[in-house]
Amino acid sequence: MEGELNDVRVKYALGQWMVRIAEDGVVTRQIFQSKPLAEEFAEVERIRLELPSEPPVEPAESG
């Protein structure tokens, strides 16, 4: 979404961990099989983007 603020989120859905990176209006996603790997990748991205450390993991979507 254009104009979106830089952000990094970790979300568990459909048996996989997804890291969603929004940078300068461009959103990318990386999929991981384990939570520790997803969280480590997300933290590196937060540091790179100069964001605060680790917001809460988003709950899985229902339905």
C-alpha cells in the first residue's frame, strides 16, 4: 500500500510463520517454518529499518 509506514510484523497462519516487511510503501513477506527463525529475521529487519524492537506477534486470522 503506497504511503504505508515502515513496519515489520510476525504472524502465524496456516501452520507457517510469516514476516511482513513494509518499507517505503512496498510490502514483502518471508515465510518460515519455525517461530525462532521468523523472529530473528524480523529483528534484523527492524534494526535495518531503525524500528523499535519486537511488537507482539499478531494472532492468526479466524475464518
